[in-house]
Amino acid sequence: MRFLFVHGTGVRREQHDTLFALVRERLTDRFHGAAVESCYWGDRFGATLGAGGRSVPGMRPTPQDAPDPVDAETAEWALLLADPLCELRVLAEVGRQPGPGERDDGHGADAAPAHAGEDADHDDGFAMPGVQAAGPRVLALLEALPPAPPRTGDELGALLHGTGLVAGFAAALDSTADSAEAARAAARATDEPQARELATALARAVTATALATAAVTDEADCTATERDRLVELLTTRLGGDGRVPGARVAAVLGRLALRVTTQPLLDARRGSLTGGATPVLGDILRYQSRGHELRDFLYTRITADPGPTVLIGHSLGGIALVDLLTLAAARGEAVPGAELLVTVGSQAPFLHELGALAALEPGAKLPYGFPRWLNVYDRHDVLSYLAEPVFPGDARVTDHEIRSRQPFPACHSAYWKQDSLYERIEQAVTEAEIG
């Protein structure tokens, strides 16, 4: 009897050798005298970046001393979508005189939030006689905006309808206007420049709230140009005239956005991330277009020894084996020696539901001549699937659950140290009467 192990996606020589040594040791301990071989295919049929990654923006990064303003803007909006009121929170705190026990760091970042009721009487160093109502006036203008601007005859309304943001606009207005952050920021805007800065921050908060809501329901289609125009129109109606936040907000949040949002990180590391993901994702994509190369290789290895063979396929290895055996059986040419198929953490059943297996139409039964099939899965492994419900009533197909107690993705590789896996393989070998 012979065991033939077919590894999964993303595996290369060093990782394969370590994994196969474990599998071989466990199988030979249980099946004395059995030959345990491996079909290593990673170097020959796995994916590589043939042009060295030249197709990937950022694979050759630009100098760090030349930041792109567009990157900073993207990062700021990523921060706003996560926390639409963050700029208002800065305006509510920046410049506030520290209270007892508070550290004065120059921009109030560590200052405790003031209560809204205290703001009117608190002297924060920005007060100008006769213009104490500048901020509240802007907030009142926001509260007075119509919640449902008309589709025609009004640029703001046309823009909201055209981008699909109109559905969430009223709620965005209410949540922003009623927020404690808006009230505190308005109380601190005691002169006209601060009032104009507040107008821009309120407009961006409303827009970000509407965009964030639409992102959840997938109801909007808004470009950056349309977003910026929406902010400009709202700012103008609130008495402001700027397209970007004031210097105080930018000083606090500009660098923070670049540091804590994911987009700059993804941009900076896109090359290394793509290179690292290529073996895993690339192997799958390559197999979908050139799977016959791997299947031909496996067929040659399987038929090299005419004796009974147990095929063990992990992940993509299991998909390739299911495809190979199905194609051969459909032609009436069962693969010589293939007596039992064991798939571990495999996506083959799911691909069959999608109609993405090479030889099976969606809903089709396994052809006559397909061997017994033991499908091993772990419910926490999101890359493993059930086979029995996909091929109902087929006595050849059996599912077996492994519980490694590991989260994903660790559980996708945790099968091979589980004694229950080899116990179940031994049971399947006995049931198939493989000697």
C-alpha cells in the first residue's frame, strides 16, 4: 500500500519538507511497511511574479521625503469615515486652557473634555467682545438646513440625489447637529475665522456620516470630486468659505491620519504585501487557468506505481485530486491505483456548488468510477467545506470533523498534528479494504 501526499496552496520547498516529514512520520507509525511519498509541485507549478512585480504600484517605492498630498487627503477621509466627529472633537478641545492636574501640551490633546454647559463661561483665550455667538450661529444654520433638498433646481439636492447620499442625509444632519462635539466646538468658536473653520468641520462631519452610512448599505456611488463639492456647498451654506479644515485641525489630525489609518499602510506596503500573498492567491489563480499541468503531473506520479494508493490532498491539493479523478472517471478511465481519496481542509465541495470544478456541472453527481472519498474539515477553518450535503446519498462520500481548537488561519494547517485525523484515515483504509 502507498500513500501519496499532495500539499496545498502557497507551500514552497522548506515548508513542504517540514510538513511532509510530520505526515510521513505519523502515517508510517500507524501503517507499518506502507510507502509514504509526496507530490511536491510548488516550485514547478506554483505562481511567481514573472516580471518581478513590475505590475504592482509601490513595488519600487518613491523616496520617503516626497509625500503625496493625495495620500494625506485619502488618509484624512479614512479617519473621518471611521469617526465623522473627530475634527469637531479637536475644535472642541484645541486651545482650551488646562484645568487642575491636566498637562498643557500645546494643543490640548490630553485635556479632559469640557462639559457643554461650562463652555459659554470658560475663557479659552479666543474670546473677542461682541462676537461670542459666532459658533452657535453656525450650528443654528446647520440645524436649519432642509433634510431633503430637492432633486432639481438646487445643486446640493442634485448632488445628494446623484450620489445616492440623499437617503442618509437627514440622519447625518441630525446626528451631527445634536452631538456634544458640535455643541462644544460651537461654544469655542468665538470669532469669525473660527466660525468659518467650524463650518468646514461640520460640513465634513455631515458628509462623512452620510458616506459611512451608505458604505454599510452599499447604496451610494460618490467620487472624491463629488464628495469635495458636497463639502464646499455645505460649508458655504454654513457661512464658511474653505475647502479644507483649518490649521488647528490639520495640526492635530493630519499626521495622525497618516499614522493610524490603513490606506497609507497599504500603499506603503503594497509591494511587500503583494509579494507575500502571491504564493497563496497566485497558486489558486494559476491553477484555475492552467490546472491541467498540475493534474498531468499528479497522474504521472499516481500511476508510476500500480499498487493501491491512498491520495491525501490538502487545500488546493485536494481540489486538483478531485478534478483529476472526476475527469478520468467521466471518460471511463479510472486512475489506476487510486483506491481512496482523502481531502483535508479542501474547497472542492464549495467550488462544485459554484460550478468551478473542471469536470462537474453544478448539481451533477460524482461519476461512476470515482473512488471512496473521506473529506476532513474543521468548522473554524473557513477554507474547509462539507462534501456529504453536496453529494447527497452518495455512499462513497464521508465527512469527518476535526476540532483543533485553533482559530483561523492556524486551524487550516493544524490538521496534521491531530491523532484523530490519522485514526480516521486508518478507519477509511480498513473500510476500503486496502491491503
